[in-house]
Amino acid sequence: MHNMGYEYPPVNPIKIAESLGITVKCVGFSDMDYISGMYDYEKNTIYYNHKDAPTRQLFTVAHELGHFTLHKDYIEDDNKYKLLLRSPHDGDKYELEADAFAANLMMPKFMINKFLSVATKEDLASAFCVSLQAIKKRIGFFSRFTNKYEQWY
């Protein structure tokens, strides 16, 4: 078994967060719809936007888990930590690392390898509960290191 006990998709980042003692709440951000989520270290709570698509909500929770796991000092410094915005984060190191964590958590390579020969990109996106864009990006990442995924492009 790999990946927090998951052998097959989908990996549920909400259940993983809760198993780590983190509260997860679906909320409205008032007139700030451009916010997808945030982790409040004082309340040990991940908040995600109720207006986002379900696939985006799950990725947001996984992203915030990335901050919780990788960036303790960063998230505890109010001058550094940013809310997860829907817009690109301009290559910010912490945000890119949290995205990579989320992608690895929700779409682990060992699971994708199980389905490559029998599933389309659309099937994979559905099975992993991620957007088509996310699965394409994840597979594209692999293809930079091996020719195994050339069939997808």
C-alpha cells in the first residue's frame, strides 16, 4: 500500500486532512470569489471555496495539506503566507511546491501507471476526481522524464 493507505483512486484529501487532526470546512469567501482556499494554522483548519468545482475543491484541500506538511514556518508567518488564489501564483516557490504535493497526493504515479493502458485522459480525470487539465499536466510532467507517456500527446 502506498499514499496514506490508498491503492486505487480516488485519493480523498479531506479524509487525509481529518485523519491528521485538521478540520476541513467548505465556506463562502463573501465577495472574494477569487480565493480558492486557505489553511489557518491557529485553528488548524483548511477552508475551501464552496463556489469552486468539486475537483478544484479537492485539489485546494490537497494544496493546503502541502503547506501544512512542507511549510510550517511559512504558514505561521502572516507576512509571507498567501491565500490560494484562482489566478496563477507567478512561480512562487511555496505555491509551486504545494501544487506539486497536491498533484503527487491525488495522482500518484504508481496509480496512474495501473491505468495507462486501459484508460483515456478523460477516464483518468474522472477516476482520480481531478480536472482534465490537472491529469494532462500530471502526465505531461512524467513525459519530461521518460518516453513512456508519449502516447498522450
